[in-house]
Amino acid sequence: MVISGDKGLSEAARRQLEKEIADLRAQRDALSPQPGEQERTGDAADQADVIDRAEAAARLDRQIADVTAKLEHGAYDSSLLPDGTRVSLRFSDGDEEEFTVVTLPGEDADAITSDSPLGLALANAKAGEEISYRTPRGQATATVLKLTPPAH
């Protein structure tokens, strides 16, 4: 698969999508009928199992197509902060933290997704501005200390 440009995806996001596609394809392959399985006639339970597996395979096919489209065309929305942007914030309790903006959630504890409430609040913010965003506990505020776009 040839991908031109970065499509707004960091290398880590690209690797994560490629792994997700590989995992989905492995699940899909596990649902494929075994040799001779389709020729067997069985009772209603056997037929129900075949139908369930076909529906599960169709769901996996849709997921594979969605992830492939993200990989080929990018998951980048130009109104969001680019993948890899570093953000320093001071929260209302005085704590200061630094985050990396990511397109796809992962295992990085200091990452925020670009389409999360905090990521969306940061989309048009500038250093020195106070932002407001929604949390499970209600509205929260933070002051943007620094925004550093990714180096390309």
C-alpha cells in the first residue's frame, strides 16, 4: 500500500493503524470457513453458527475498510491540532502539565487526542489564553502556556 504524504498522522499513529488492520485481518481469517465446512449440511444450530460467523466477518470487513481509509487518507481534520503538537497547560488548581496531541488514542499517558474535549478546546487557542472544556465532572479551565507544532 503506497501512502503519499503524512496525511496528518504521526509515525506512531501510522504504526498503530497498521497493527489494528493486521489484528482485524487475523480475526477475519479465523472466521473463514474451513475446507469442506460449507458442504456439510447440519441442523439449525450449525446453520445459525454459519450465519453468526458471516455477520461477524461482515462487521470485521467494515472495520478493516474504515481503518484502511484512515491510513490511506489520514484521520486529519485541518481544524484540529496536528498529531505530535506539544502542549503545556496550567490547570485551575495550579498544576502544570505537558501533553502530546495524538490523532489516535494509545498507551501514552501524557497524550490527549485532538478530538477530545480538551483537544478541541486547544484547536484555536494561543499561548496565554484560558480555555474551557467539558470533563465528566463538569466544566474545567486551563491556561495555555505553550503550543509547539510538530517538526516535519
